Amino acid sequence: MQSLVVAQSISDIGSIKVDNLSDAQVEQLVKRAESSGMNEQQLISMARERGMPAQEISKLQQRISAIRSGRGASNNQGQGNLVKGRQVEGMEMGEDMSFEDIRNQDPFRNLTPKEKKIFGYTLFHNKELNFNPSLNIPTPQNYTIGGGDQLLIDIYGASSQSYDLQVSPEGRILVPNVGSIQVGGSSIASATARIKTALTRIYSGLGGSNPNVFMELRLGNIRTVSIAMAGELTNPGNYTLPSFASPFNALFAAGGPNENGSFRHIQVYRDSKLLTEIDVYDFLVNGENTANITLKDNDVIIVPPVRNRVEIVGPVRREGLFEVKSGETIAEIIAFAGGFKSEAYKERLTVTRKTGAELKVEDVDAANYQAFMPQDGDLYRVGQILNRFENRVQISGALMRPGTFALQEGMTLTQLIAKAEGLREDAFLNRATLYRTKADFSLEILPVDISAVVNGNAEDVILRREDVLNIPSIYDLREEYYIKISGEVNKPGAFAFGENMKVADMVLKAGGFKESASASQIEIARRVKNDISGKLAEIIRIDISKDLEINGSNSDVILEPFDHVIVRRSPGFQRERLVRVEGEVFYPGEYALANANEKISDVLIRAGGLNQFAYAKGATLIRKNEFYNAPSENEIKTQNLTSVKENIARDSLDRTEFDKILLERIDDKIAERGGDQANKKGGLISDDFRRQTIQTIAERDSGDVEIKTMEMVGINLQAILENPGGANDLILQEGDVISIPKELQTVRMRGEVLYPTTARYRSNSGFKNYVSRAGGFTDRSRKGRSYVVYANGDVQRTKKVLFFNFYPHIEPGAEIIVPPKPDKEPMSAQAWIGIGTSLATLALLINNLTQ
């Protein structure tokens, strides 16, 4: 049966017994299915169609799933190639891994599930074990010499000589100058005495009470013996083994007993007589090698069929099938199984026994383990202890050591509290809850007045098994108190509430005021309680100095839980705002705005005005738009402090104690983070809303779009210089860049022209003249939509009057853009048919109306 899958085609799957297949044979079945283009589900469907019983199909699915998991994480997808995506010993297996790649992970992979369960079976199939006899040992004195052995005789002392002699088939050795000596059948000790006596004739110093010549006999190459292995063996036959071999060596060579072979009655016959009987369990259980005999030529080892075999399952150290000798009891079986596990119920075993006509069940109590006799085919089931506690009580909440404790007879609630080392100071004493499990496993809740019970004013409660007492903390029964501070402080946020806390204490917790703080405009927003008039908050104003001294009538205000302290920004505080002037001015660079309404002309005056190379018409204002992510005040401060730190670190040789302390303070400041409105990114909330709106519309209409954070603003610098402060003179904003180029002498053509290029500016050339320099318009050009981008950023488009195009004038540095015509999809045949049908219908209608 085990070779069925190997020998027959996959179409015979209906007759397979899964329990008789080794893992390797299941693998071969799966590989045959894969080579036929089937996945696991298709293989199972085929097995069902071929008549495989449902129980066998379930076993096959379990075996395939176990093989796919390969002792690692399982792959439960059940589709596609069965060997993809497995893990073995934490190693991810890719598409190229096959069943052979995980074979070496299990030394017993070729065994069937039943063979693996037989106790002792794996001993002879473990590739890591080797029972070959060791030949690198001293010559044993009880070794029996036989024909074919090589004897090495060393003479040393007053005389020196060596002999290398071969034992003849008749058991003799021929010693030069001495003659033939019979050694066959003798032990090494007997042969040594016999050879020494013979050699005394030529080495007189060997004899006497005071010899001066010595002899040593040792084995060289040993002979081999032929052993017959018969009975229930994996590979019975004749085996040639070294003469040192023991029965274990012979059993290992023959693959050990097979599935039906006995492990406890292995018989060794010599000269047609029973020499000994070997019990492998002695070696497996007790480490005793009762078969420590040396085999001889023509010895016969017979493995009879197993006589009595029982199975034990459940929480024991070794589940499996065990062979039982006559007179052994359940106690011996439990010993063979390695004893009970800690979770085993040891007081009783359940036995399923075959009576010859039917099955029956017997219970064996622990007191009868030594007396109950097993029978062949018995199945012993070991139960598990109940997942419950017989004497557990628990206490939780506001105690010094809450936890689980052992329930003692008559134990009370106060004794349990004492075991938990008493109540904590924050314990809520008016009411606790005792959760009690009733006999029907329903939950009962008993309220307890802890204060009265502890003080003896109420009756103490007798505890029961699985009682759980919970004593809450006073803080568990109220909202967690905190106070919030926001605005112009260094570390805004929420802080734990403390009694008798004042605003000055809160400012200290928040790291003090910022330079921008207005100490005279501090507000406390306090929650309103029990007021139905519609009032939302009580506002308390406090004046406090930079030294945290509170002045005025509210100097004694004590903060309450959930108060919100708001520190306003001083109206006179302004951070410097920078603009840049670049290009053809006398003093280009960054300029700080002197006031909020400073204009382009004011900054150009500070920059020394335009130089002789400037091209005023090409001047441009570059401005950051709402998409520019301006740094927050904290980020600007961090950048500046980091620069200070780097400069101090650069002068490490001259670093003073002040520098060291300053570095520590800077590191602490850099690590701080703020989170309120004062520390948001630069700009207004309206800018954020506008940015999000524009971005949402752009993504809805055009999908992914590239949004620029800076844009050009067209300015007329000539008009600004002629009329400073006029309508053309714009008020500058932080980050603006005024760019004034040199005189420009080119015009660029782009878009739908034949050869986009850049041409030299000519004062008397018009729009079409420059387009002609680029080869003229293409067939796809949309002339009426052409436009010009001037050097200062202004844009003018072509104007159309009737059928005539009036193109913009051209200035130095301008760029001509000719857009393409929109793509038009050709009308389909159905559209033409629809138009024709509509026209025909219209013609018929007109004809009918005119009649």
C-alpha cells in the first residue's frame, strides 16, 4: 500500500489510505497534481470524484497543510502552487523552493504517522544516530579469536621483535622458529598466555620470576561475521558485520523492527539455540544495554511479531504506541510515556478496550495503576485538570499590593485587605464592589461599605471562592483635573492641576513669557457651572509683571480645575520682516521693512536706486503665495539657537564656563515644542483655508497638479519711479523679491510655431515678424489665442475684432506663446446616421407643413 502512489497514476487516488502514506509519498502525490496543472482544491475535488471517502479526504487535506507549513508559519491560501510562500524554521520560502528543500528539516519524514507513534521506531531511522561498532578501541581481553583475525605480537626489552600473523580458518597461527599455535576460539587473555609459553622457547627472558623480555598481543584487522536477520524487520536478510558487532549494530543495519515487529522480544540464536532475548525498551527507558554481546558467524537474529501493543494519548510526556510484556501494568506504560505532564489529571485514566465483539470503556483509578493489566489494542486517555481555581480570591483598586490570594477557611474581607497590605490613602471608602460567582456561574454584585467594615461598624463579609473585591480610588470617580495655558509662553499646553495654584505658578510651568507676551492682558477662562442664563465662561483678567508679580484686584485669584490661561501678544511687538532687492541697483541684498506700509520705491531708495545698466521695464516682483509653507516662530527660534550653538562649538578652544552653561540651555530650548496658535506656521487661518480650497478645486478638475509656492507680480517700475507712492507703487510683504534685470535684447517664441527659437529684438518688428523668424504658425496653431508674456510678468493676449486679429506689441525680453488647437474627436458612423435621420425627419415635417 505504501508504494501505491509511487507505482500508480494519480487517477487511482480514490483507493489511497492516507494513514499508510509517508510525508514523502504525500509530497509525490502533490507534485504529480501540480505537473498536471492542478492546485490543491482541484486535487481534492478529483479525489472526491474518484470515490475517496470523506474521512480520507479530510486526512489528506490535513497532511498537505502540515507539509506546506513545514514546521514554520502556515500558508492557508489553498490556491495556486502548493509549495509557494512557506516558511521553514523562520526562513521564508520563495517560489523556487520545493518539498525536497525542507526534507532535511525532519529526520523522520519518510515515516508514516503510525510508524512515528510507535515507541522506539524512530531509534533505527534517525540519521543523526550511528550504531556502527567502533574499531578504535583497546583490544578487549574477552574478545574471541577466529579465522581471519590479524594478530600483532610485539617483543620488547632485552630482545626486540614484531610478528604480523593471520589466523587461519582452522584457528591457528604460524610463528617463525616456533611453529603452529592453536588460538581459534580462545579469548585474547587465553591466547596471550598460550603464545607467551610458546615463545619462551626462543626468548628465555620471557619466563621466570624476574623477566627481562616482555610480550604484548593486540588485534590488527579484525574479521567479519555473517549474521542472518529474519522476522518483522524493515530490511531482513544476511548482513556482513565486523566481529565487534553487537545485536544493536545488526538491528540498525537491518533498519530495525518494522511496523508489526516486536521491540521487546528480539531473539538471538547461536548454534540453533536461543542465546538471549533483547528488550529495546531497557535501552530507551533505563539506558541499559542488555544486548551487549558480541555476535559470531552464523548467528541468527529473529524479530517476532508484536504481541501486545497499547496506545496512550493526552497530557503525557510521550504520546504513542507502546509494547507491553506479560505482567506489566498501567504504571509501567505511564513510565514508558515519560510520566504525566503538569496539566494532566492523574487520578483516573479512561480505557477503551476491545472485547472481541465490541468496544467497552473502563475507568482506572490511580490506586489501581499498579494492578490493572493492559490488553492488546487498549487505548488509554489521560484527562486534563480543570481550568479553574479551587481557592482563589482577588482584590483590585486602591490598595498597597492588589492581586490574587489564596482563600483560607473562614477568610473575611478585612483579612483580604490585610493580605494586600492595607488601603491606599486615596481609597474611596463609602462604597466598594464585591463580585461573586454563584453556583450556577451567574454573577452577583454585592455593595460594601468599606469604611464601616474596617471600623467594625458593619458585619465583616465571609469570602467565597472566586470572589473579586474592587475598591476604587477617589480619582477613579471624577474627571482628571488639568489646567491649560496658551498664547505667548515658551511651553504652552495642558498641565496637571494642583491646589492653591496661581497664574504665576502656571506661567512658571509653561517656561515663562515670550518676548512678545503682553503681561497686562492675561485672561482666565473658567467653566460655568449651574448657570442656565446662557453664559459660556467666566472671564477673569489679571495684570502680572515680567517678574511674575500679580497686581490689581485679582492678585489673589486661585486657579480651579479646567481653567484656561490665555497670554496675549503685545500690540507693540513686531518681528523683523525681510525683503530682497536683486539685480541692477547700487546696493542689492536683504532689507528689513521699516514699517508696515513700506513700498517698492522706499526700498529702492534705500538700495541706492537703479544703476546705468538697469532695464526698468523688465523689473519683476516675486511674491510668496498662500501655498508657501512659512516657518513657525518656534522653528525660526530653533534655527537661530542652532546657529548660536554651532558658533560656540566652533570656538571650542576658548570655551568658557558661560559657554558650557549656555550650550546646555540651548539644547533644552531646542528640545522644547509648542502646540498652540502662537506657534502655528506663518500666515493667517484664512490663507490656510484659501490654500486648501484652491488645491481641492485643482485636484478635482485636473487630477495631480503642480502647485507653485511663489509667483511673479507684474509691476511698472518706470511709473513707480516717476510717481513714488502712487497707484503703481505696491506695499511690500515679507519674503518679497524685487528683481531688476539688465537691458534685454531678445524675444522668445514658444508653442505652435515651426521652429521655437529666440530672436534678437528689433524695435520696428511686430508680432507676425517674430513668428516668421520662428518659421511661421503650424497647422495646429490657434492664432486668435496667442499671447505675450513681458519681462516684468505682465501678460497681453491677441484681440479679435470681426475677422481680424490684433496682436500685442513686442518689447525686449518678451515671450510669444502660440497655443495649440483643442483636439477634436472625429464623428462616429452612428453620429452621422443620427444627424442624417434628424435632417430627414425635419425635411418631412417641413414638407407636411407646406402642403
